[in-house]
Amino acid sequence: LIITGTLDNTMIKFALYIVATFVAINAKVEAFLSPQQRFVAFSPANLALKATPTEAIISLENSQASSLDKIASSIPDLESKPDLSWNTADGVEVNGNPAILDGRDAPGPANVAWLAAVNVANKMSSLTIFNGPLTIAPHLLSRCIINDDNTISFALDFRPRGYGAYETKDSEGNYPGPDTLGRVAFTYSGNRKEYETKFGTSEVESFVQSTLDSFEDAVIDTEANEFEKLTQGPLSVKVSMSLTDGNIAAVAAAREKAVDYWLTWALEDTHAHRPGAPINTQYVYDAKYRQNAYQGLLPCYSAAFGADGAGVCAAESGPLDEGYVGGGS
């Protein structure tokens, strides 16, 4: 308050009365506020829009359908496996929610051993792709579950095709050497090096980090069961976060980009095995890997779907007795 000119005592007293009144009113308003209310700064995060489970899964399923169309147009040999799929007419329900599973494969040069796109209304959108033994291109895991407490559990992984003993890495980032494991340590180290050089590049690492940075209030899940440790890759993403419009949009964007990476690698001839022994060795490893992946997934789906979890896990995992040649339809 700035007063200019010459004021008599009456004018000065009136001005001081106005100031005192303003201060008193402000103090009374302040008294009604808790300390937290007084000091909360404006932030867009405070205004995050809350998505509903139904809206979230519809959005993710539309995004996944677009990615699946892109894969199908790029791999014309990809064929539907109706005997291993659930369509709307089948009336399959998981915990009372309608469920759809689009199962496909592409034996031969197309090299897709099993693809499962799963949607459980109000609950989950998931895409699992297992490659065949003709290449070392990574498998893809991309899954988003809406939990009962309105949080999101999101998992994304480019899964290595050769065993790298990733679960043995210590807190300093080191792996056991030949003094501990013998000569097999060189094999594991070679598999890790090949993955890092061809797939886990700095570009892909940046993508993973930017994905994590795009989430609101995400908490990294460091827990993994025995079989998850055997099958997950070094860039595996497992996070929990609030169910918001922003997080759902970020998850959809990450899943779409992950499919783009997978599709690029799957179509590149530079990742092909030489005919003969390498393909046979990859086939044997893949068959065991898929069994381990099933065992790793089962506890997750049992927690998410209760008694229905085992059925969803088995259907999504595909025929475990066939490492490559496809399903039985």
C-alpha cells in the first residue's frame, strides 16, 4: 500500500484501519487451512485424470489391435489358430469378464512360433510373441493388468534367445567368471555380449529409460520368482503405478514402440542362424525356455485372476510341447 500526498491524522488512521482489517481477514482464512493445504504448489500431476478400468483396457486393446495389424501386414504367413483362440462367440469369461485370445503362428521362414494377443475386459491387455529357432531375435512380452485397487501392473521385455545367466549378476553388476562356473562362463558371457550388441543397444536402453520416465508415480517391482529370473532379459520392465489417463497413454505408446522394435528385428536377415546344428540347438533351448516362461507366468496370473489364472496362463503360453512348428489346428 503506497500513500502519496499530504494526509491529516484522520486520513492516516483510516488507511491504517484498512490495512489492519485486510491482515485480520487473511489470518482468519489461513487459520482454516492445514499446513499441507497452505503450501501445496500448483502442479499438473495434482490434476491427473483418473481413468476407469473399462476405459483403460479399451484404449490398450485398440492400440494392441493396431500393432497386431502392422505385424500381420508385414508377415503375410502369420496364420490364425482357431482351435487355440477365443473369439467373442465362444463366450469365454475370466472372473466374469469377457475374454478374447487371438492365437497365431507362422512356421517356416516367417519364424513365429507362437503369438497370443489377449484381452480380458476391465482387467488385462497382453501380447506374447515367441520366435522360432531360425533367428536369435528376442521374444516379446508386453502386458498391462489393472488391479483391484485401481493401480496398473505393467511388464515389458525383449527376452534373450540364449542363456546369459542374468539372474547371477551381483549388486555391483558383475557376473560369475570361469573361476566359479568353469568354461561355461565364456558361453554365458558371449550370449550376453551378442544380445547387447544386436538388441540391447544404447538406443533401446534409452527407450526403456524414457518409458520409465514417462510414468506418473511409478514404483519399480524388483520381485521375481525363480522362473522369471531364468527367462527375463536385462532390460525387463516391471512397474506398478496409479490408474490415470496419462499412465495409460504412456503404456500404450511404449507397447507400440516395443512392437516396432520386435518387428524390425524379426524381419532382419542378419539375425539368422546358420542351417544345421545352431538351429537344432536353438530349438532345444526354446522348448525348455517356453516351459520356464509358463512357470514364471503362472503365479502372476493366479494372483490376478484367482482360480481362472491357470487357464489364462496355459492359453496364452500356447502349446508347450512344440517349440516351433505351431499349434494343433
